[in-house]
Amino acid sequence: MHVIDVPASTPYRVHIGTRLLEASGGIIASACGGAQAAVITDSNVGPLYADIVADSLKAAGYAVCVFTFEAGEEHKRADTLLAALEFLAEHELDRNDVVVALGGGVTGDLGGLAAALYMRGIKLAQMPTSLLAMVDSSVGGKTAIDLEAGKNLVGAFWQPRVVIADIGCLGTLTPEQFADGCGEVVKHGVIADPDLFAALEQTPPTLQLLMTNLARVEAIVARNIEIKRDVVAQDEREGSVRKLLNFGHSIGHAIEACAAFTIGHGNCVAAGMCAITRAAIAEGACDPDVIDRLTGLLEACGLMTTSPYSAEELFACALHDKKRHGDSIDLVIPRRIGACSIENVSLDAFRILIEEGLAS
Ligand code: GLY
């Protein structure tokens, strides 16, 4: 069991361990109080875990209601958000009550935004069940839905009161879903922790590792949350260093958009990290060893290391990136394993970097 305190504007605790679904009611009651808990989950996760969490919440004294939406990024939309908000109102949740977002990144984003908006903001407990949500999206307070024009274009910073990551939930992920989370794990190694990166190279995180060494996977998740904690504690609203967490994301988001979101986010980020690293090496800005180590680790995790789309296609999609400011865009440039910098580059320079990143 690991416990990590996040010193955000509203401080909160992250609990990482096993059998935490069963213990969640008591943990949420201590962190949030309130009389009613609304569990927001999706059609994949709800049937697996909602009853366990609801029973635990009831045992802790909560009246419980469960809102289940259709799983998939294509449902992280305004109509689902509105349905969730109507559900909270129908069940008469008040300002003291709590939303429990139980699921992967889509559920955390959508449930978190519902909590941020309902009655101008009620308490939120994040219960991530995917590796990606555990190591990244459940911590740091970003919540959002997508618009036709792009991903995460409507959102709020809304800090949870508690995060509960039950490592046992990872056992029901497919190898592809598990690998998707590894994209963000590897990213954290590159931006902040050469020792983590080297340890991952020794023992790549896979579902097989989860089966044979659960404690190791728990330790990897905990270290990732510490890295994220350290970044968001310095810069909660992404004015400066939090941008480092976008390593690989400008090109990764473009791949995701070109693929109409049929390729997982972490997989797209993996290919995006490789592309920007190749470009940084071509520009003489990055230690040349980085690309072989990065591609080697990502391949061991079962992730993509090249873009399935041309530079022209990616550039067209990247123009919609919300990190773009007029004629320029903030990019995270790797220097060596464990050190990256944030550079504002012109769109013309970005186009050249994409071309360099896709040249083998
Ligand atoms: N996933 C990047 C961030 O939380 O800032």
C-alpha cells in the first residue's frame, strides 16, 4: 500500500494498493463526508466494479446512485455530460455530496467535469481503473469533454478530494489497454526520472509482470504518481513546467485525430515521443542514444514507435492542437533521458520537425 499526498490548491491523498475497491467507502467518507454518493462509470467498468464500490459506500453510510454511460472516447461528449448532470439533479445531490468517477481516462474526465459543474462544483473522488488513468489522468485535476473541433476543448481544473487506485483492477485490462498506459509511464521516465527509465528497461511493464509481480507494478504506479505530483504541485494550471507532461503529445494528438481516435492515446503518444526525439536529434538538441533506448523500451511495452500517417497529414491535424498560440506552438524537446525542455516554435519550424521526426 502506498499513500501519496498532493499539495494542490485543495490538497488530497492518493491511495495505491490492492483490495481498495472494497475499502473505498470508508476512504471516501473520511476524505469527502456527505450523505449521498453518485458513482459515474461506463458500460465496460460498471458491470465489473460498480456493485463492489456501491456496497462499500453503503457500508460507510452513503445513499448511492450509479450513472452508467456507453464506453468509448466518442461518448466523452456534451450529451453524455448533460445526462450525467441531469442524473445528479434527479437524485437530488447537494453541495455536500460526492461524485465518484469509477473507470478509465474518459470516465475520470467526464465524471470530473460533471463534479466541477454541478451546483458550481461538488466533491469528487477519482477511482481510476486503467493504468493510464492511474498514472496520469486521475491526478492533477484536469477534467474535460471533447468537441467536434477537437479533444478536451471544454473542461475545468477541478481537484479531486481523494484518488483511489486499486492495482487489482489492472488485471481485467487487455494487453493493448495495459500497454496504452505504459506510454505515459515511459513519458514520465524521459521527462523526470532516468532511474525509473533504466528500471523499466530492465523489467518492462507488461500484463505478464502484473501477474508475476504485482508489488513491482504497484511501485511503478506509485513512482509515476510521485512524478506527476511533483510537476502539478509546482504548476497546477499548466502555466509553465506542467507543459512537460505534454512530451510526445503534439504529434501524438495529431496521430490520434488522423486515426479518428481508433488508436489508443498512450500508443499515439509513444509514436509522438519517438517522432519528436528523432527531430530533436536531427537538430542536434538531443543525445543521439535516446532514440534507441526509447524505441527499445516502447517496443518492449508493445507500443508504436512510428507514425502511420504522413508528415503532411499530421501537420494538418496538429493545427487544431489547443497548445497552439496563433502562429506558434509549445513543444517539449527531449535533451537526454530524464531531461526535457519546453520550447515555443513557429508553425513553420514545427512542420519541419514533424518531417524530421518521420524520416527514419
Ligand atoms: N496529462 C497531462 C496533464 O495532466 O497535465
